Amino acid sequence: VYIAEISPQSTRGALGSVNQLSITLGIFLAYVLGMFVPWRLLAVLGTLPCTLLIPGLFFIPESPRWLAKMNLMDDFETSLQVLRGFETDITAEVNDIKRAVESANKKATVRFQELNQKKYRTPLL
């Protein structure tokens, strides 16, 4: 989710796919290593990437979309500027995110009675 929220719109799909591809390759690598390595060592090897990535969590900025949703507009623009680079003009993207957050906030919640309508019964079943 974080990758999808911080990536530019033009590369969002590709970056989301790279994430899933990495997971799939990691599972494949675990199967291959499992043929040659005892399971205890394989479990330790599986924790190494996690232990390397955990310290990085303290240095990544908050998601600009999350900050905008929480109505922290100054922090939202600062986070987006850090992610895009300080020489990049982020005005258009700021407006797009603000519009998306506003439209998401306007959506009404769906009630169970609405799902019980005849037109929704067949797809739900």
C-alpha cells in the first residue's frame, strides 16, 4: 500500500507489480534453497532481509496521501516534496491528491439494507 501511495501516477502500476514479483521470487528462492539447506538455516536466512529492512522504517517519510487524509496539509506537501525531489514542481500532484482525498471523504458508507436490493442479490450470491 505504501508503494502505491508514494509512487507517481505514471509508474504506480509497475512499482506495484515489482513488489509482487519480488514476493514471488522470494518464495521461489526459498523453495530452491530448501532443497540444499536445512530448514533451521533456511528460517534464519529468511529473517535476514527483514532485519536489514527494519532500520529503514525509521527513515522513510509518511505517505503524502495519508497525511492529506488526516488533514495535515503542511506535512503532506513537505513529504511529497521530499519523495519527488526538491527541484520538482509538485503543484499538479498536490491538487490531484487533494481532489482524490476530498472525493473519498464525500463517499457515503454502504448500508446492509442497500445491499439487500434485488439488483445486488445475484452478484453477491
